[in-house]
Amino acid sequence: MTTQKSTSMSPTAPTSISARSVAAPTSEPTPAPISAPISTLLVANRGEIACRIFRTCRALGIATVAVYSDADADALHVREADTAVRLPGAVPADTYLRGDLVVRAALAAGADAVHPGYGFLSENAGFARAVRDAGLVWVGPPPEAIELMASKTRAKELMAGAGVPLLAAVDPERATEADLPLLLKAAAGGGGRGMRIVRELVELPGELKAAAAEAQAAFGDGEVFAEPYVERGRHVEVQIMADGHGGVWALGTRDCSLQRRHQKVVEEAPAPGLDDALRTRLHEAATAAARAVGYRGAGTVEFLLAPDGRPYFLEMNTRLQVEHPVTEAVFGVDLVALQVRVAEGGPLPGAVPPEPHGHAVEARLYAEDPARDWQPQTGALLALEIPDEPGLRLDTGYTGGDTIGVHYDAMLAKVIAHAPTRDQAVRLLARALERARVHGPVTNRDLLVRSLRHPDFRAARLDTGFYDRHLTALTAPAEPTELRLAALAAALADEAARREGPGPGPVRFGAWRNNPSGPQVKRYRAEPEGSEHEAVYRTGRTGPVPATGERVIAARPDRVTLEAGDVTRHFTISAYGESPHEGAVHRGTVYVDTAGGSYTLTALPRFTDPADRTEPGSLLAPMPGTVVRVAEGLAAGEAVEAGQPLIWLEAMKMEHRILAPASGTLTAFHATPGLQVEVGTLLAVVRDTDATPGSRTPDTDTSPSTHAPGTHVPSTHVPGTDAPSTHAPSTHAPSTHAPSTHAPSTHVPGTDTQEAPKR
């Protein structure tokens, strides 16, 4: 979902000040007028945040209205609303970003209030004014406050005047070696656009030019400023809630340091490891920021915490944050209900917030492949089930049977755990994710579990470079022994299904043949890494006998129990697909869930069809999208160098470069600007000059992803977006795995970002 922050004010250079005590506000805001209670509320958003707001509305007795694009006609948020209004079209620019259509929808549905959620138009002052001008209640901060915080440079000026600590600005024209490293930032936006880290003075002019051009393209404003780059900083923020009667609550701290591509992955409250003096200082700075702009409603003041413990203001997000549930859990409040109360003109329910209790941790479950540069996935979500245990909360916009489309965010759900201590909350969340049933496109579930159990995270050694340092280890394939047992369980369930036909009953071992049989062999490919595993067993009067020595205790189509190494283990089997291979009941993809993890397998035929082979060097589209440009002068017969960018693909505001997998000759080239492609579309073929003619080099990439040899590099986020729209979807299609040669996609580390993630 895309955020459009108002940039109507002319930003100026930030003011540099030293950290100091927070100045007291000079005046109280004008009290908000008391409005009639809200009876019907339209949520100008989609997905999990719309569903979450509807939940509070039901508790308050408020009727709900959804808006939906054509792509979302059967989405969960539409099904949960009392009424819904169609926004014709599919892409955000034609639907959820059309403020005029949203206001018209609210009036048509008889709503008397609009809640923007987060992303899309939530920080658009013009939209807030349009809602008010239509006679509707705006459940958000005053438009003036949104405008004041829209530009980072202007926001820093205001915060300096309010006494909020800032990083001293650096004049690029006067920068010296002593100022390095520097961070360049776009003044009018975030999400990583216009951001550059400069470690050498000789690079500064070129990086300034590149950053300004990127900022201009993304936000329509090419202003860039420089500040010191803080290595291994922490992202810490304070939740603010303010009313129109002078009341401002600082609802504790959150740590959001685990990030990828400048966007948060794991968040927790309170931020661990802060002493009372630092926590108080952050609360006071955040409160001063809210008072400085006459703030009302829910907001977040974000800080960079340097390794020496000094905090620096990053920005203020004038909306509800994705990670708000951890604050709700710790303080026992409903922030959406408080937003409604304030919008109706009421005061906060007390002079100070409630006392906090315990610790809460949130993990964002994304349909993306962290081992393939976080490439987002699309397709049918076949199952999404999180254990229903005390202390767990699930916020989601999907259920099993829904489709993850190409137009919007790849976030499936947020899973939140609350417990008396941090250790207990982390353990509860990791276990819940490990036991979850998530069937469909590749997700980051395993990464989340491993992150929560990583020694650095457990010890609260947190900073924004966590994934840069640990991603390789956190995305390592599952243990071969575990995959082999999962494949064996899948094969035995398949055999039981073939012998028994429909029905959940377990196999009666007496029904097996009395005479020894030849070995049965079934092959599976583990997804997404692509390793292949054979399950070999014989059948006789005592039942199936695995060649690898396990004892089969029970086998039925949906559940298998094995004894391996004197330990009894249970496997739950779910099979999906439409095209069974010869001699197999399993149709395509098989999901094997255990108490200690889940495995996705693709049932393979006994023999490979030569027609399914892909020519070595084939460059396949990794996602549905549009070819936006190709390298100058490219044509079949041209020589190319390994790593040379050949083709640029764009899908939902992300740009992906297709690189030459090796030095060689371009033997085929089908890409042209404007070409619409689907996953697996052949774009080009590069013949490796080092390969022996007529020979086929063995596979070296075990990924079942749809791109061919070394073709995909990390995508670049395109214009001005909030996290919900920064994902370029990639359809999950293991069957397009190309057997041609290529090395695994290399993760290009991000930065220890100082940029505040846009969610």
C-alpha cells in the first residue's frame, strides 16, 4: 500500500542542535469540537488493517464500510464489512489512492466518518481535508500536523525548536574526511528512495546527483540532505496518543531494529535494554514533538539510537503503525478505540496512560523468499492457521482459499505474542510460528523462527544490520535428514491414499501384500531450495518397510507416524494440485507439517519429460510484469559479459534487473520495452563461451524459483511508497524450475539504515 505524504510546504535545510533537555510547550492546542458519536465508519484501506479496524468497530457498535478494487472483490476485508463500495480498477493509483472516489464512496454508503488505516492516503493532508470538507469525521491527526511532518527537513526544524535531539546536519559542499561516513536522504519521502551511504569523499558528488535524481522521480522533489551515518544503530520509537484537550500520552517504547530493505520485520515493546533515564528522555522528546505540531490522535515518533546510547530524531509518522498491537498488548488498550474517541472530540480517559505489563513481540509473516533477495510471491493461499493459545494474537487480511495477488502488499499476517517476560514472549511466538500451517506461496516463516531463536536476538543485541550479517545462516536449507523423513512420510501417505482410496482411515497392515515386493521409489523436490529426495520402501505382510530403517507405526493419506532413532514422530500431510504423475495420488505440491517445522515438497515424475527441459542460459521472467527498458544495442548475436544488466522488469513499483549469467553470446533476445510478461516467460538466452558445445552443465542452483541462471538481482523500490506497496509480486511456481546451470542468487546486503521504515 502506497503512502502519499503531503509535500506542499517548501522544505528548507535542517537545523543542527545538540541533544538537550526538552523545552516545555508554549501553548496548549485549541480543544477539538465535540462531534456526534460516529455511527458508520468507512475504512479507506484494505487487508489486515481494515479487518483490524472493523474488529474494534464491532465492539463499539459502529457499522462498517469497506472499499475495494476489482482485484479485492472477494477479499477478507470486504467479506467482514457490513457494506462495501467498489473502486473500479485494480492498481492503487486507480483505486485506493483516489481520494475523490473514497470520499464519494463514504457519502454513497451513508458513512459519517473515515479511518485511513496506514499506507495509501493515511498521511495525505489533502485527503484529510477532503474528508472534512465533505462533512465527514476524519479519524486521524489534523491536516496541518500531517503537512508539518511531511518533509524531513521541515520536521527537523520543528523538532529542533521543540528541543528534540537531532543528528547535526552536514553541508555536503564542506564535508571532510572527519565527517564520513555520511548518509544522504531525500527530504520529501522515505522507504529507502534517495538514500545513499557515502564512505569516500570522491564518491560524494556522484552520489548526491544520483540521490537527487531518485528523489525527484519518487517524490517530485529532488531535495537531498546529508547527516552522519551511524553504524549499527537501533530503531526505537515512541507511541503517542493525543486528544484535543491538551492531553498527550507517551505509550512506551518499541524496538523495530530487525529490518529488511528499510522495512520492519520483527517489533517488540518495550524496547529492551533502555535504562530509566533514556526511556524518560525519549518519552519527553516524543511528547514535545506532538505538542509542537498540535497533534491529535495516534502517532509515532521514531528515533535512531546510536551504539553509545544517544537518541536522534528520525521522523514522526502521523498515523497508526503496523506494529501498534505490541503496544496495545503491553498497555491493555485499544488504540483504534482511542482514535475514535479522540475523533469524536472526547478526552483521553486519564491524565496518564495505564501501567504497562509484560512484554510483547510481533512478527510480520510475508509471502516472500528471503533467500532470493526477499522476492515477493503470489498465488493461492491454501491454508493459514496459527495455534490458538493464550497470549497469541493474529491480525490478518487473508484466510485459506484466498489469493495473494500482484497489486498489493505481500504481508499475510502479523502474529503477536504477549507474556510476563521478554524471554517467554519470544519463546511463545517462535513456537507458534513453527507450528503454524501456512500452505501456498513461499513465506518468511522459517526466517522468523530462526531470527527469534538467534543468540543475538535472544540476548537483545539488536541493530538494523542484523539481517546483513546473519541472512545466509538464517536462510540455510533444512537439514537433509529432516527433508528425507518428510519425503518418506509424503510417500507413505501417497501409498495409503492409492491403496485405500477416499477416506481418512489408517492403513490396516494386513491389507498389504503377503509376498515381498520390489522396492517402491518416489521422488520429491524440496521447495524453495530445490534439493531432491527419494523415498524407497518395500511392502509386505507387515506393512511398508523403508529402506532407510525407520519403523512405520501408522500411515494414512493425511497422517503418518514413524519411529526414527527410537523417537516417534507424527507427520500431517496435505496434498494439492491437479495433474497426478503416473502411479501417484499426490498432485503437485505436498505440505508436510510436524511439531518441529514444516516442509513443502513437489512430487516428481519417475522420468523427466525432455519437453520440460529449459535450454541452459535461458533468462526467465521471475515475476509477472512489464519490460521497461533493455540495454542499449542489444540484439541476438551480440557478446555480453557476466553480470551485465540486460533487461529491466517493473512490477508494482519495484524494478528488477535481469543480468547475464555468464560471458558469452546472446543467441536469442525476445524482450522489448512495453512487453507484458508472465512468470517463466523466456526473455533471452546467453550461450556460455566456456561451456563445451553440446554438453549440459549440471545444476548448481537448488532453487525452484522461476528465474534462470543468475538472472535476478535485488529489486529497487520505485516511487514514494509505504511498505504495503513496495513488493513486486512473484508468482510461486515451482514447476517452472529450469534445469539449466546457474549459481544461487547472491544476496546484496542492504545498509544499517537510518531511514525510518514507512510502516
